[in-house]
Amino acid sequence: MTNFAPPPGTSDIMPEEIGIWHFMENAAHKVFRLYGYGEIRTPVLEFTEVFIHGLGSETDVVRKEMYTLKDRGGRDLTLRPEGTAGIIRALCATDIFAGSDKKVYYMGPMFRGERPAAGRKRQFHQIGVENAGRILPEFDAECIFMFMHYLQEVGIEGHSLLMSTRATPEDRKPAEKALNEYFSSHISEMCEDCKTRLERNIWRILDCKNPQCAPFISETPDMLGYFGDDSRRHFEKVCSLLDRMNVKYKVEPRLVRGLDYYVHTVFEVTHPGLGAQNALAGGGRYRIRPSGAKKEVEGIGFAAGMERLVMALQNHGTHTQEAPFAYVAPLCAEAVLPCLETAKGLRLANLSTVAEYDPRSLKSALRAAGRISAKFAIVAGENELEKSSFLCKDMKSGTQKEFSMSEIVAQLISQI
């Protein structure tokens, strides 16, 4: 085998890259817990019906993009293409139907059979949240503000927040009629998918990414004026709350998001550093009736693509490679065991340490410590062994000190 690349649309995350992923994940743990969210982990494989019922059979995800298989028992299983449907399935086993609300967050891989591009893979990763069980515009505004807080925590700037409403299914009929009248006069010049969407789900046209359809979508009538009073009041309340919290946004009436479960608030966060596919995250309020459930579950949530967060952070020049605290190396064979013991002590003191047990020269040891950006280089040769000490170099300042072998761990702890 000469080709060591992973399958198209997937990628390896190597040790030198993983630091920025840990940085994003740790920020999610920190910020989301401040808002009362707890972490949830659901299976990567779900019954296919979870997504057909949850996302809608006419969505592009269900019709074109899911990886579906049969297990040995003949059951249809699907690699999860998104997080919400499986999480709501899991929450239905709790007391959510008794009026309890659940606040959860998640992170992990998702799978869609899309054409690979920058920031868009067939196996991709998401960080997301769900606040399910209660219907309040205040929760919508809090959820959006929480993501803005998260972006501030990780240091991503220059993003834009786009807001709209899908209204309720009952309030959409006048808007659907207006869309039908408008697109019917242009559909002959639009893509084949949109011709199908005109008959099956006209809202999907607004989410079409085909350049052939863009000129017609850009002239679509403003849907907000066609929605009923209740839907407009909900959206206006969310916007007023965001104003109160000093969150900047732009109302984009043609924003619908790509899944059929959305009602009321929908939003998207874009970033100029991502290129043509500039969506950093998106979400909104939704209604899902899981297979076998007696009634719908309503909630608010969002998901952010981790690959895209990485691109945005790198666009800002942010590098978060995890560097060890210390690099320990012997300069002679007799110093191997003292180095091993010292590395053990540092690690038990929760100080990350890279140890070398093959004797090398001082120059080689310092060069190795520099390559991994270690804070301290700790070495011992024949001279140090005679004094039962280590030579310790601060790699940033260049200063050197000698510490006794029995006290070096305590001495380094005091340097923190």
C-alpha cells in the first residue's frame, strides 16, 4: 500500500494540530456550563427513521446526503448527519413530556455525502447545544447570545449574525402562496432541483446554492410581511432582547436554513475568512416529533462546524498547539535513570513532560526542546551527576540554573 491518505472527504487530525481542537472544546465546556447546560453523548449510529421523522423526508440531507446501511438484523441504520434529531430521541426517554426543560450540549463527528470543499467534509465535527421543552423568545435570545459569548471566548472576531423567522406552519400559508406565484414565473430558468422543490417543498428553493438560481432568489418577496401576528411578535421580541444585550445582527428575510423542523427564529453566523462557504454556525427554534412519540418536542439550538472554527481561528493567526512544560534528556548513559525518575515526578505533579532516554549532546537536547516549544529543558551529564543536580534552562529567557535532583520538581513547581 503506497497511498496513506484517508478516504475522500475525511482527514486525520495529527498531534501538532489537536491543540486548537482541544482549545475550542474546552471553551465550549466552560461557556455552555455557565448557562446551565450539561454535556450529552449520543451514538454515531441511529435508526434511519430518527432522521426521516426528525429532519423531514424532503430535505436534501435525507434525500441525498445520508450514509445509510443495514445491520446484520436487517435494520436500517444511518451515520448521524446532524445532532438535533438523535438528541431529541434521547431526551424523549426523560421527563421532557411532563413539562421539564432540558439544556444540553454536544460535540463530535457527523457524516454527510457532500462534495468535499474547504471547510466542508464528508466526516465533519460539530459543537452544538439544544434547549428543549419550553417555548419562550427569551430562550431564543439567550441561545444566540451564548454563541456570541463562545466566539468571544475563543477569540473569533469579524463575524456577522443573520436573523430571520420561519414563523409557524399555520402562519406560512400566505407566504407559500406568494412564493409559488413568484417562482412559477421563473422556474423554467432555474436548476432541476428547484423545479422539484417547487412542487414538493417550495421553501427549499430559498436555500439553493446553485449560482443559476441566485438571481431569482435574491429578488424573492419579503416573507416577513406575510406571516401572522403571533409569529411576527415572537421574532420582534427576540430581536428586541438581542438589542437589549447589545448583540449586532442583520435581518435577512430569505434565510430559511436547510432543515424542515425549524419554526420561528432561525439564524446563521458567517465569517469572511471561510471563503464562498462562509457559514460558521447556524440554528434556530424547531419542532420535532420523534418516531413513536405522542407529541412534538420544541426547542432552540445551534451547531458550529469545528473545521470552520479552526479556519476562522487560523485566519486570525491564532495558534494553540499544546506545548509541554518540560523536556528532560540525559547527556550520558548514567543519567538515564535520574531523568526517568524526574520525568515521573513532574508528571505526577501534573506538569506535562517529554522525556528522552537515549543520551545525546547538550546542543541536540536544547534543539529538541525548542522544536516542541517546551518551557524548560532539563538535562544531566557527567558534571551534573557528580553534583547530583540537573541543569535547567528557561527556553524563553535563555537563563540557566542548577537544581538538585531531589528538589527539582518542587523548584519547577515554584516557577509556575
